[in-house]
Amino acid sequence: MSFSKIGSKSTYHKCIRELNHWKYLIYYPSHNPFKGSKIKMFNFETSSGQALVHSNTKIETSSGQALVSINKHIQTNRNNKNINKLDQPKNEEIVIKFFKKEKWPIIEAQKFFNHYQGIGWKVGGKTKIVNWQATAKNWMIKSEEIKTKENKKAVSQNMDNLKTSKNKNYNEPL
């Protein structure tokens, strides 16, 4: 950690996991605090016998040296989504179409979009949203709960909980 100038353990583990994901090393984490994790590193020596193009993430140069593409970290597998990409709608119209499909008013779709756009598409200000449609459905459920609570409050406020009569004589003592 000191050699790489990383100050916290969480940053160190995040970097190691990313290097493992990008196939720069193989990381075998140990979940036992008394036993260290194992890391297999590849030999990155430069020599005349360096590997040539073997995958779609390398580019062959005229000198025969294999270079890693700049887009290597952005590319995704065909069957797998990029895990760093935040799942959010492209624009407000997509959210409005989703809410219309669920038979909800447009104003609710606009409220949902503006709320999460304002907080960076995170739940609780910390956790990235993985599936915005599921978050929208939770928004709808919560909205229904709020409406039923408001209706119950209105009914209880109209009820006469003190059992008093409407025709009061204020001249009588309590």
C-alpha cells in the first residue's frame, strides 16, 4: 500500500478487484483475517519474444509489440453488461412511457425523474441504482402508501374523538 501510495484498505481492495477484473492479475481473496489473500501476477517483461495479438483487446504495432487498447476498460463482454455503467434512463421520455405503461400519471413520472436526476441516480445518496424500473415501481408503491396514510389522517381528523355535542353551551362550567 505504501509503495503504491494508497492510504486506506478499502481503496487497496477496490484497486485489486479492478486489476483482477481487467485481467492484469489473478486475485484469490481470503476472507479469513489471519490468512492473507493470494495474488498471481503476470510477467510484464519486455523482450523480443513478446506476445502478439491474441484477443480483441490488443493492438499489434509495426515493431511487433502488443499494446493494450485504450478502450479495453470500456469494452464489455457480449453476454455481460459493463458493471461500472450506471443503469439509468436515457431521458425523461423513457420514464414517462414506463409510467404510462404502468397506468400512472405523467406528473408522477416527472417527479420520479427529477428526484433521481437531482441526486445522481443513487438510493439514499450512496448506493447506485442497478435497475431504474424496479426503483420506479417502488416509487409507485410508496406513493400509494402515502396516499392511504393521508386519507386515514383526513378521516380521523373529521371524527369527533372527544364525543362532544355540536350544540355547546359555553355558559356551563366544565
